[in-house]
Amino acid sequence: MRARITQAKKTILIYGLTAEENAKLSALAEEKKIACKAVSDRETALTVAQLLYGENPPQGEEEAVDGKFAVLDGFGNKEREGTALINAVDASVLKAVRTPYNGGWKFKDLCKELKKEHAVMHKGKN
């Protein structure tokens, strides 16, 4: 029996956009056959993997995260495709790629880490 390798579906987890921005990103993503999932405040305590692969992940306590964030998955070495879609809607969104390491992180914790890294990288540039 041969092992079957399946290509992961390109997916963008997005958080913090307005309803209009979500609709615009979803339409752009649909044209490119990319799944786009808006993360709600009730889902921020779930892990990145649960949000991406959980069929019916449990809902947690509502916890808002300050900012706009995106996690890209399944793009291989073509993350620029997903980044370009997000930037067409709002270039200020902080972006990350799902890795084996951060897949087990709670979404809210990954967002907080992205915010810290962004602050360090842009310290003194204003």
C-alpha cells in the first residue's frame, strides 16, 4: 500500500478585522481558492491547530486580543500569496506562518508574542 500525501489547504486565520474588511478578504481569498476563517473572541483560547484542523473545537471564555492578526497555513514557500491578500485589505495586520512549534500555542498567546516581536523590530523607527 502506498502512502498518500495530501496537500494542506491554504488557509488564513484572521482576527481583528471589521465586518467589511472580513468580507473583502474572504472574497479575495475565495477567488484564489484559499480558505479564510475569522477567529472570534470566544476562540482566542484555542490552539492554532484546533482552529485550523478541529472540526468542532470547544468554545472558551470570551477574551479579546488588542490588534489585528493573521496566521497562514498550507502555503509552503508561497506565503507572499496570502500576505498580499491580507495587505490588500489592511497592511497593518501582524502576520505569522503556522509551524510545528506554534501550532500548539493558544491563538491569543501567539498574537501577544507577535505584538512583542513587532514592537522590538520597530523600536526607534518612529
